[in-house]
Amino acid sequence: MVRLYVRHPVSDYSTWRSAYDSTVAFRTDMKVIGQAVYQAVDDPNDVTVWHDFETREAAEEFVSSDKLKNIMKEAGIAGPPTIWIVNESG
């Protein structure tokens, strides 16, 4: 399993969350098998999301998707995301 983390500022969490929640079918099509959303304790517009994938290639395809970039823009992303991909260690 591979986990993709994305952290980014948003203009308005409620607007962003509505856009995120409306993309369930897109995430399923892009082979997302698990996800969660977090807000920074001191700033609700500082959002971190993780998505799980079976393979690194699926995670990279998701990140490079033009549709994802358009969704993020429409959702009110207020700055560049920090993205990292990890394998479970153990």
C-alpha cells in the first residue's frame, strides 16, 4: 500500500470541503482505496489530506491528473500544495 499526503491552504474550508465531498466518484475512478481529511489545530484553512493506493503509479497518476488540478483550483486552493508519497514501513 502507498499513502499520498497533500497539505495546502484553502480560501474557505466549507467551500473546499463541499468540492472534496463531491469528488467521490472521481477518487474511486482514480483507484483511491482510503482517505481522510485533517485541519490544522490553529488554522482551519490549513488542510492535510491522505489517500491510499495499491501502487505508487496509481498515486502518481492521481497527483498528475488534469482533472484533479481543475478540481483543486475550483475548490479554492490558496497556495501550492506540499505533496509526498510514502510506503508503510515495518
